[in-house]
Amino acid sequence: MTPPTSARTGIWLIGARGSVATTVVAGCAAVANGLRPPVGMVTLTPPFQDCGLPPLGALVFGGHDVVSCPLPKRAEQLAAQGVLPYDVLAAVQEELAAAEAAIRPGGAVAGDLRDGHELVSRFAEDIVAFQTDNRLARCVVVNVASTEPAPRADDTGMPASSLYAAAALWAGAAYVNFTPSTGLHHPALSGAYKVPVAGRDGKTGQTLLRSVLGPMFAQRALAVRSWSGTNLLGGGDGAALADPAAAAAKNAGKERVLADTLGTAPEGQVHIDDVPSMGEWKTAWDHIAFEGFLGARMVLQTTWQGCDSALAAPLVLDLARLLARAHEIGITGPVPELGFFFKDPDPGAYASLAEQHLALLGLAGRLREGDA
Amino acid sequence: MTPPTSARTGIWLIGARGSVATTVVAGCAAVANGLRPPVGMVTLTPPFQDCGLPPLGALVFGGHDVVSCPLPKRAEQLAAQGVLPYDVLAAVQEELAAAEAAIRPGGAVAGDLRDGHELVSRFAEDIVAFQTDNRLARCVVVNVASTEPAPRADDTGMPASSLYAAAALWAGAAYVNFTPSTGLHHPALSGAYKVPVAGRDGKTGQTLLRSVLGPMFAQRALAVRSWSGTNLLGGGDGAALADPAAAAAKNAGKERVLADTLGTAPEGQVHIDDVPSMGEWKTAWDHIAFEGFLGARMVLQTTWQGCDSALAAPLVLDLARLLARAHEIGITGPVPELGFFFKDPDPGAYASLAEQHLALLGLAGRLREGDA
Amino acid sequence: MTPPTSARTGIWLIGARGSVATTVVAGCAAVANGLRPPVGMVTLTPPFQDCGLPPLGALVFGGHDVVSCPLPKRAEQLAAQGVLPYDVLAAVQEELAAAEAAIRPGGAVAGDLRDGHELVSRFAEDIVAFQTDNRLARCVVVNVASTEPAPRADDTGMPASSLYAAAALWAGAAYVNFTPSTGLHHPALSGAYKVPVAGRDGKTGQTLLRSVLGPMFAQRALAVRSWSGTNLLGGGDGAALADPAAAAAKNAGKERVLADTLGTAPEGQVHIDDVPSMGEWKTAWDHIAFEGFLGARMVLQTTWQGCDSALAAPLVLDLARLLARAHEIGITGPVPELGFFFKDPDPGAYASLAEQHLALLGLAGRLREGDA
Amino acid sequence: MTPPTSARTGIWLIGARGSVATTVVAGCAAVANGLRPPVGMVTLTPPFQDCGLPPLGALVFGGHDVVSCPLPKRAEQLAAQGVLPYDVLAAVQEELAAAEAAIRPGGAVAGDLRDGHELVSRFAEDIVAFQTDNRLARCVVVNVASTEPAPRADDTGMPASSLYAAAALWAGAAYVNFTPSTGLHHPALSGAYKVPVAGRDGKTGQTLLRSVLGPMFAQRALAVRSWSGTNLLGGGDGAALADPAAAAAKNAGKERVLADTLGTAPEGQVHIDDVPSMGEWKTAWDHIAFEGFLGARMVLQTTWQGCDSALAAPLVLDLARLLARAHEIGITGPVPELGFFFKDPDPGAYASLAEQHLALLGLAGRLREGDA
């Protein structure tokens, strides 16, 4: 049994100046320093002790971004929105500045494969340099950038998310796709990976609920007739997903969990509305019409009001810690036991949260034993 | 391995002229005759095939009640309320009349132990006669009567629900307490039972939801601060539960599932309001305030609108079938694997629905193998 | 002061075999015969007594439709859906048959003006014949057909709803457009009408709510930031409005009431989803994010679960009665005092329900006095 | 016509160190200094211009309280809860300190009338001294203290709220009771007042909604069968109202608005739950079951999530400004035109918000004209 590592571990964030990334960096420092309890972090609960995960204090942050607003400034904006408490903001300035110093320019992509290769190469060099400069034992690349439009049929080049994913592979870093963007799902990136990878699209609200409610209806043999949902999002994600092409991938994930857990696809649509005034907050309403015994018509409605960054950030830290340890013990390729975290998990993952949680506990055992 | 039985099996309903009982009798006939699909019946899903459960067509109904409105009349009222479809009502008149003919007078209880013994004796004789007259292989007694007030400290006699439970034991019948009433939970009825028993308080709405939502919050390490609920009920149950003493047992079950799944008891109360105009329908609103990463305050609200009888009746049939088979293969005493069906399950049961479902599947295996 | 009329009055329904029309015919008979109280009928409340409105017993029904399912059959379907009570269905067979006998074939429209003229002529002849055959004092044509697509820029012909409206004018009948379809809003139909007309798009749910909630926010000087809505509809209307072009007119009305009552157009969209399994029932969810003092962010959510036909039918009877009396005393042209009933009322109407109600009471006074 | 006054006007707050009072003082400064727009203040909308109301900059604050936490400290706590923005907090320190300096000790009351007289005398002297020291033209006393228990039958003394109200009368100050406490509703305080008075119980959420929804159902002749509500409150008010005796007065107001606007009292209860973790925020759920045409059963549900202090504070400023002007022009006794602001308005007030708003606009006209 390998002793728990405390080797310095890098987390390289694609979209490193966004709300999620900022909350990851600030929150990691706040919890590591004991300013706040580790609420929302699954890997700091008892089943994950002694699994060799890198401690929060050993995590080092950097990343790519195409926007220039520096991380400490972004953190101030999040504090004004009620996402970061003001005392936390004041206490983590140093950590924000350190991460800011490690951010390198990302790059928009013209769609041309030759340019793509050059970009991948530059991105990979940035990641390698980050590891060398900080004497890191290893690095996990996590995509937390805004959702990109779904690729169109005539797209011949790789989308940006796939270029970053390719760079992670080239740099020998583990890779997590926390968004519905293409990432490793591009045909040119299929094959046997030498690092552990996980994705895609973090499950933080409506789909999380669906992954427990769907099984409930199925286990009780209740017939779900329709499942309709509306999401109201502000922030950058609302704007990105107001584009129907961008929303398509996300909605596919939301509906897949229903088909997988119910055994049949109910009627109903999912809407994602951009409501800028909601800022970092989101609301998801679900209306589920179901039939019971003798056709009695019943309804369940749910309203989930959450802060996207606060829901996503601890899961990003969880995933990075789990994948770092997986990397350390030699696990490679997709890790379906991480389906617990995703809307659209890797093949082989369960669809119900309860089964996903059991699988995750199983992974914890493997990580503890060092059993790749 | 014992071949599936098709022996005639009795279901003796305490509260045999109530809404749930009426829906049980009418619905059993409707599904057995192919008028309606078996929506809501868990034991007619694939995992329970070949488990030796008595087929619906082999079930024979009778019971005790203190009210005199005959079953066919009660069924008409349920049709007017939209619980029983009119075509079903018309098609099951014969089965309703047969069950009505097998109903014997129940009896209010003065609280005196001597009278109690006499009542138990009369009730047991009724059950035995029902078995004999109908040449039944065995019988399951199910309490679906209105909830009785919680016993007070100075109550020396047994409550009615316990007298009926005692009668079931004396008659050698399996026993299910589908209500929060005392039933077998009376000290005078403790001990080693020679029949399988199960209870208590069928889980048909708000608590069902809580048993999947509580684990979700716990598995995601989210800190639930408060969980508040309001139930609006019409029908007899609304009136019974408007009595705080009667509601106490029910609410205890609702709150226990939270403490058991969350690991801590959140703030918040549960109200049960009698709203007569809602008739057979009930609405449950839950408001769950939780904290995420860095203390972000979020809220989930659920509204469940259901028909109590339509939710309860298929579970009553499920429980009766499962307990009949358990009885056949020699299982005795509480069956915690049936916690899936109850708000306040027997000791040893899991609290989360997912684990309860796994346990139930395990029981299905034992029943299939005839492994007591 | 003119004494109340009891002259026989015709109601000619465009879409005469639809859910709303069927409920109008059956419900009028049920209330007229004392089978049910006049719940939902505004003109049977005290302020409208002695206004000379034709009594329900004096109303005679006919209409156009392009579907062939006869009215009594359609009524059976509505009973199975819980819209018409079975005892009402049984009691109004004669009235349904009478109305069915008076239905004439409607006609789809090829878009060619010449054909249009011929259709209008045939439709008008049907209406005139209905009046003559039944010795009616007057007739009110009410469009309760499914919403038609909004006309496209290159449409040169009249939409069907306008042809029917033109037919009403030619036949000298008053006209009500209870749908968002074009009707009299076609440029070729502008001008001075010789009959009273009213429209458009009956206000039966979400917009009704908005017309009282919008003024509340405005009167309290609360700043509404976003107002988002989702409608789930089954039945024919759900399918018709799932077409974005058809939904456009309806949504315009829903959003206009906000701009008019709030004085500013908030962020937010309105969705109309076709959910066939909901049948005659509809659910509307509204999410209103508003700011209070010092920018405090607050939220109101509403969920309206209604039966479209049951909400619309009594208003159709109200409008027909009011317009019949208006016709009798010589009122011509749009009647903005009827804005109370519509999403998209005629110019000059108020936007808030309270002001619309005051205007309606004013109209009641004019009708009572016979003051055109 | 009297020219608008800019005479210095006192606002003497009973409960001067509570959340509402703190938000009043801080918010008045923030709006007066242009830091925030006057959202939520009705008297800063156009209809109230030129009515001679004292400008915000002319308001001077003081008051009584029995707690000792100073106002600037309380303001910090409100900022941490998200009620006061941090930039506002920083900018209004001077005004908070000034108000803090003018707060005098309140006093619990033993229930003995002799002590009561002494307390009233001391309270009145404090108010007079406040006016003299600050050279105020006049003063309005506003009760914003925690709700006190409803008086019991055997209470012979005056409750604290009545002692403060008596002190206001003795000091010649106008008086507003923004709480459901007794205040002037004590028999010993009846009679002809020499000052204008207004009450009681500010309408900030659930009852505000009810005052527009009740009239909507009545105007549409829809039959409300039940109206059930649950309020979740943190803060001091949640704890105070968890006492059924304290909640009784509040609930009476909530139910009265239904009876008054619907013309009949529907089934259903109102719960007020103390949920300390909700802090300054409150949630109110209402479930309204109503019948439409032919008995169709429909439901409206509303969920109101607000910040109590942010809802109440601007109304307190509105009332104080209106009453100061009313005082100036010689209006005395209850002012039912202020029913717009209250759950339990003075006799003669309308019950529907729309009519209350019209009455308020009428009062604005009287104040403009100086017509007592």
C-alpha cells in the first residue's frame, strides 16, 4: 500500500480567469487554511481518507485563458455577487496573485488543422513549463471554460476544447472535461491514453436531481409521461448556452440521464435561458407528470436555486485530486467510476447517482490500495 | 427451488371500506383482468418474476371495518373524485361485491385489556373463518385504517391497531402495518413471531422523495441547514392527522429519514393540514436550504401532488404478495428488506431508497430460491 | 331603461367541435339547467344583473369546423379527461346534438384572394341561415379555433381567421376573437364596423396572473429585473403553439402586459411547450427576479395548473352575452372595456386587471342604461 | 397650496437597533446621497412629487430599544447577510453613529399599570428631548420592534407596544405601528387623537400577494376552495412568531384579506416557522385550490423569497414621510388611505391592493393641496 502522497500537484485550468476557476483557487486556499469548512468537497469526507489524494495545500494553480481580467479582480466581482465572502477574499489575495502569475494566454482557433497543431504545441509547452517551474510531481488539466458551440457537420478543424485536451495529452497531464464541449470526444483524439482522463460536463444542479429522481420513479414502477425543464442562467454560461448549438450538447446529457434511468424517454423539452441579471446564480425548474396505479395523474415539480461556481468548484478540486492519485498509481484512459460527477459520463458509467456513488467508493478503494 | 405458487391467498384489510382498501380491491381486479397496466406495482417488474409470488388472480379480499358504507358505493365516490376510472368501476363490480361480502364488523376499543382480549379473539376468529371459507393457503393482514392518535402516557390498554395486529398473530396470518399506528409496536406484542411481519407507515410521497434527496445531499457533502415541509391532505387521513397526537408518529418518520440519511437533523418543521376540499389528493411542499462551497446559500424546493390511494394501493398489493411468499417459505419476524416501502422501517433497514431497493432485490433472490 | 331581453341569441363558434366550444355548449346547458353553479362566469355575478344580457337559456349554438368528430363524441373525450363531469355529460346530450346539427363545414384556405371571397361568402351565408332558421334576434361569432401561424411577410392572402371574421361582418354578426390569430387585425378588414367587436386572445392563466402581479410590483416601486415563463400545454393548442410562428403572437401578448404594467420590459423569455400527455391541462411557471431596497435580490415564482377549456368557456359565454347586448343597444366597433378578458386587448384598454375590471363595470352600467 | 416643506423631521423608531431600523437608517442615507436608486420607496415615484413630503435628507433618526448591540455593529451583521451592500455600509457610518447616539433605553414592562404610567412618561420625555435637541419641526414614532405575544384575557396591564404608542401621543408625535403588536389597539388608548396615526402590520410579502390574487379570483368568479400558506422566517421575527400567541395577530391579518377580497373564508391554515438559519430572509409558499367552470379543479401556487428588512425599510420611510406631511397639514386620527401598506389596516380601508393604491393616490392629492 502506497503511503499518501503530499507531492506538489498542478491544476491547470482552461478558462483560468472564469468564475469557476476563480472560486476553485480562492476556495482551495480558504479551506486549506481553515477559513471555511470543506462543504461540497466529496473527497474530504471519511471514505476518501487515506486514499493518497494530494492535500489541498499541495495544489498549485495555473492555466490558459483568452480574457485578460486578472484573477484578483474577478474574485472581487464574485464577492460583490455574494459568491466569495469578503473575509475569504481578503485572506486569499496571495494565492490569487500566485495563480494569476501562472496564467498563460489561450488562443482562439481559426479551424485550420495546421494552426491547430501549432496551438497545441504552444499550449503543451505552457503546461510542461508550469510543471518544471513549480517542481510538480504531476499535473491535471481541467477544462472549466465557457461551453463552446457544438461542432457543425462541415467543421474540419478541431474545436478549441479539443486543442487544449490534445495539449494535456502531449504534456503527459491527466485531463478532466468539466464542460459539455468536445474535448477528447474528437475523432482525432481517440485511442489509448497514457494518462487518466474523465468527463464530461459537471453535474451540479438539474441533472444531479434527475439522477436521483429518475431511479426513484423507475424503482417504484411509476410511469413518467413527461419531464420538462427550464434553466435560467446569468453569467457567461447563460450567454454561451443561449446559443442553441451550444446548448445542444448540454441538453443531450440532461435527457440521456432520464432515458437511462427510466428505461424510456418521456415527452418534454429542456430550455436554457440567458438571464444576465441573475449573474452567478441559476434556477432550474422541472415539471414531471407521471401516472400511478390505474392511470392516476400526478405531478412532481422541483425548483433548484444555486450558485454555479460554488457548486462546480469543489467538484473540480475533487476530480483533480482523484485524477492526480489515479495518475500516480498508473491508471490510464477513461475512469467511468467518476460518472458521479458528470452529466455525460464515460462509457461504462452508471446513470443513477446511487450506483455512481457506489462506483466512486470502489474507486476510492483502488486508490487506497494503489491498485491500477 | 420451489415452483411459483398459485395457491389462493387471502388479503385481510383493516379499514376494508376505506379509500386505500377500495383501490386495492378494484385495482387488483383491473390489472388482473388486463384493463390497466400494472403501473405502480413493484412486484410486477422483471426482478420479481419467478419469485413464487401469488398472482393477482389468486388474491382473495376481506377485512374489518367500523364504517358501513359498502365497498361498491365507496368505489363510486372514488370514481367521482377521479381516482377510479369509470370504465374500471363498471368492470370490477363483481370483485367489489365479493370483497364486501367478506367484510366483518371492526370494533372500537374502550381501552380495557379484558375487552381487548375478547375483541382480539373475535377478530382472529373472523380471519380464520375467512381462510377456511375461501380455502386459502394463507392470509396476510394489512392495516390500511385511518391513523389513530399516538398513545398517551397513561394509556394502559392497547390501541385498536394493536388488537388487530394481535389477532393476525393469533390467526397465524402474516401482518403488514401500512399506517403509523402502533400495531405490533406495543410492548405486549414484542417477542418472536411465527409469521413474517412488516411495517410501518407506507412511504408514498414526501418521505419517498426525502429518501432519495437526503442521500444526494450527503453524497455531495452539501450542508443541509433546514428542511421544512407542509402537507395538505383531504379525505379521512387529513382529518385524522390534523390531530397533533396522530400526526406525531407520522412526522417522526418523516424527520427520521433526514437524520438517518444526512447524518444530522436539520432545522425545520413538518406540518400536516386537513384541507377537506382536496378530497383524495394531497400536496406536499418541501423547502430545503443548504450551503455549498464557502457557505453559498442555495435552495431546493419540491412540490409533490399525488393521489394517496393510487400511490398506496399498489404497494399494499406488493407487500401482501411478498409477505405471502415469505410466509410460504418460512420466513418469520420483521423483514427489514421491506424498508423500501416504509417511512419507519423495521430495525436493520437502510434509510436511503437506493440501498433499500438493493435490499429488496436481495429479498427477491431469497424468495426465488425459497431461502428462509 | 330597456328591459332585459330574452330574445333568442345565436353564438356561432369558429372551431365548433373543439374543446373550448364543446365545453361552452355543454356548460351553458349545465348551468342553465341548474346542474352546476355558474362558477367562472363573470356576467352572472351581481354587477351584471339587470344589464339586459340574454339569459343562458336563450342562447343557441352553431358554428364552423374543419374536423368531423361530432360534438357528443368530443364531449365524451372531455369527460374521460376530467373536464366534463359524467353526470353533466349525460344530462346535456340533447343540447350537444342540437349544436352538432347546426355545425357547417369550415374550409382551409389556399391563400388566394378570389377563393377567399368565395369562402367568406359561403361562411356568411351559413351564419345568416343559422339566424333565419332559428329565428334569432342576433348572433355573435366567436373564434375559438386553434391558433393559426402568424402570417409571413410574403402572405398576400388572408388567413382563415380573417375570412371568418369578414364573414361575421358581412352577416351583420358581432365578432369576438378569443384566439391570438389575425381575425380582424388584417389590413383589409380595418375600417368602421357596424357591429361591436372584441379581441383578442382570451386571458386565462399566465397572462391573467401577470396582469395583477405586474401592477403590484409597479405600485410598490420594486424593480423587476427578469420575468421568465414556461407553459406546458397538451391538447390541440399545445401542438399549434409548438410552432414558433404560431406562438409568436401569443407571446407578444404575454410580454406586452409586462411592459405596459411595469413601464419597462424586463429580461426573460416565454416558452410554450407541446406536451401531448397533459391533454386538456396546462401548467404555467413564472419566475420573477426583482430588486428591492438597496438592491436586495428577491424572487417570486408562480405555478398555475389549470384546465384550458374550463377557464376559457365561461369567458366565451360572458363575451357573447355582453356583445349581444352591446349589439342590441347599437354599440359598434371595438369595445376596449372588454380588455378584462384579453391578453392583447383593443386600443384604449387598460393593462392592469384592476383597471380593466373597473372599465368592465363601467360597461355594465352603459349596457344597463342602454347607452351606446 | 402649501409649498413643500424641508423642515427637519424626526423618525423615532421603537426597536431602533433591529434589522428593519438599521436598514431604514442606512438606506435613507444611501438613497439621499445618491449611492443607490430609490427602489422600493413608493413616495419617491412621480405621483408623490410636490406633495410636500420631507426630503430624505431632512430626516433625523433616534429611538428606543432594549438591546444594546450598537447600530453600526448591527449594520455589519446585515452586510454579512447580504442585506446591506458593503460599499453602502462603508459610506453611511456617520449616519449610523448619529442615529446610535440618539437611541435611548427601552424598557420591559411588568404589566402593572402604575409602572406603565412611569414608563410612558419616561418614553415621552425621550421623544420630546429628541425633538428639542435636534430642533425638529415634528416627529413620527414608528414601531418596528419584534412582534409581542397577543395579550391574554387576564392581562390587566398594557403591553409594551401600547406604552410606546401612548408615549407618542403624549409627545405629540404621529404614530405608525408597522408590527402586529397591540399599539393603539388597546382600549385605554381609544378616542380622538390629535395626531395622524396609521397601522398596523406592514404588508411585505405573502399578504401583499394575497391582496392582488384574492381580487383576481373574485373578479373572475372563480371559487377558491382552500388557501394554505407556510412562512419560513429566520431572524428575530421568526423566533417571536414561532410563539403561537404572537403569530395569532399576524395570521388573523393574513386570513382577513382573503375573507374581505373573496367574500368568503376558504379552507386552509397559515403556518409561521422559525428557521434560524434563514437569517434575514424569508420564504412564503401559498397553495390555492380553486374551482372553475363545471367544478374543474385547479391550483395556483406561489413562492415568495424576500429579505424582510429590505422589503420593510422603504415602506417605513414612505409612511413616516406621508404621516409627517399629514401632521403638518392638520390631519388627525387614523388614515385609512394608508391601508396600502398594512396587513390589518384601519377601519374604512379597502382590502384589495388596487383599491388601496387608488386611495393612496387620493391621499397624495390631499397632501399636495394641504387639504386636511
